[in-house]
Amino acid sequence: MPNFRQIESILDIDRQAWDALVGTEQPFARHGFLAALEASGSVSADQGWQPAHGLLEADDGSLIGAAPMYVKDHSFGEFVFDFAWANAYRQVGLSYYPKLINAIPFSPVAGPRLLADSETTRKLLADVLVELPERMGVSSLHSLFDDDTSAAALMGAGAHARRGCQYRWFNRGYRNFDDFLSYLSSKRRKEINRERRRMREAGVRVEVLGPDDIDDTLWDILYAFYGRTYAIRGQDPYLTRAFFSELTQRMPEHVRFFVAYHHDEPVGMAFMLLGGDTLYGRHWGCATDYHSLHFETCYYAGIDYCIEHGLACFDAGAQGEHKIRRGFEPIPTWSSHVIADPRLESAIADFVEREADMMVDFEAEQRARASFDALPSNIS
């Protein structure tokens, strides 16, 4: 019978053994990304993210299943919002925190959450995880942004599914950016061309840089841009400066910075990751506000990159209904939830069911607003 245990740091498990279970080139669930978060101090008990990674081991001690997990004493940095649930707990005299999450910190990207060598192992891991709230004495377990296989296993074990919505850009064999624009409505083409022209007329261009292209001075500038995004909201940045150094040492082939220059002066950046056939836009920042700089750096330059390099998909980050106007399309996302208290479990189960019906209608409305007049002839 496989043995389940938990460890307090991803650094305590062999990288190759962990990555052998990930099953995808997507970077976020890989050992290097999680290790960079912990080694840099971006994730720690002091930050309210106590690592509690789950390991499922065969009789011979080999790793056959794993789950990135954290004990949380707050709900920040998750992007599946449950503050109302915490308030409901308070109203009945219970504590919602600590809770357990099965997720990638600060990364609202759908992907594998139950890592396993087989579907049988994945189901066994799901069975173990849904029992953890009671075993650990925490209020709940939340598996965030599950891929289909993880979600199916957790729902099969009794978790409740919560539906969300994000936006993706899909490459349908476009020859270049103008070819992509030709399939949009005339209104959208004009808007996008106007925004891009505004950047050119202002003397702003975007260059795509890998880690080897960035010296120490530029690293500090780019991190200052990232930090400013949080500072204007009165927050500290989630990621430390050391995280970017750790990540580029552990996973340099995945890292890209889209750096905007005004003439020769860097004025903004979008931090992105490559994985398989997808470009993932993660973080953005700038020196000062330029009209249309965000759209150029975070969206249009990424679309250009995907077309040039033959990437199938551009995941430009969470939220943002404005992406519809720029050729992105709504897709559903999922999270899975186990609530230990039976009274609140019933109420939350009812809520996520009703919320899912509303999200289906919302996605249909968003799709009806899509910017495409037509799609390439080889696409149905």
C-alpha cells in the first residue's frame, strides 16, 4: 500500500523524481519554479504560505504521486476568491484559517495539481487529499486552477467544483500580426492599429530578452517596474528580487522579459514564461504611465511572439474582460473545494452550483462580444 507523507520544503525532494510526475512542459508545477519561490523567501511561513507538500510513495520508497500544498492563514495571492466564505465562518463562530491549498502560489494558471505516475495513483492521491482537512484540523482544502485530470480525480473523491473564467489567445495559423487582425471586426482592427501606432509615434518599441541578455542594472530596473505595480495599490510585491535570480538559474530556458524602451531607456516590462506550445504572461510594470503601453507590452508583443515562433496559445493572465476586444477568447477554469464543517459544506456546495450556472451565462455573453468577424477557413 502506498505511503502518504508531507514535507515542509520542496527542496527536500529530488528534482528529477518530482518533475517525472508533472507530465507537461508547463513550468509552474515543476520543481524549479516551486523551489525558486521557497529559496527566494517569496513563499514561507512568515509570508503566510507554509509549505506542506504531499508525497505518495511506493513500498520501495519511490515517488509515485505528489501535490504542491501550503497551509495558509490568509487568502491573498490565490486568485480564486473566498473572502466571503471566511466571513461566513466568522458569522457562525468558526475559524476559516488555517486552510490547506493545493496550488501554485501567485500563479492563476490552469495546470496539473495532482502529479502522478498513473490515473490509478492520481485517484488514490485525491482520496487522501480530501481527508486531509479533518486529519490536519484545518477548515478546508482548495485545489486551485486544476487541469481536467486533477479536477476529475478530486470531484470523484467528493470535492466540489467551482467554475471561473479566463481569456486565451489562440494561434490559428496566422502568417503575421496583420493576418490575425484581418479576422477581427473593422472596429477592433482600427482600435488595435491605433494603439500600436501610438506606441511607434511615441518612440516606444518592445524587445524580447532572455536571462543572458539582462545585466545586473537592468535586472534592478525591471524589478522596480514590477514593484511599482504593487506600490500604487499600497501593497508589497508578492515576489522578491531573489525569486527572479533563482528562477533564471533553475529554469532559464523558460524565462522571457518583454522590455519596452522609449528610445534607449527602459520604461516598462512584461515578465513571461514559455512552456510547451504556450506563452504565459505573468507580471507587468512600468516607470510611468504611457497610453497603450500595457496593451503593447503585455498583449500585442506576446501575440507577435507566438505567431513568429509558432506557439499555439497565449495565456496573458487572470481576469480582464478588456482582452475580448483584443482577440482573446473566454474559457472556463476550475477549482476543487473540500469543506470540513458539514453545515458550511452544504451552503458552499449550493453556492458553487449556482455560481457555475451564472458563469456559463457570463462566458456565453463574453463569447458573443468576441472581436472576430470570421475565423480561418480550417477552423470550425
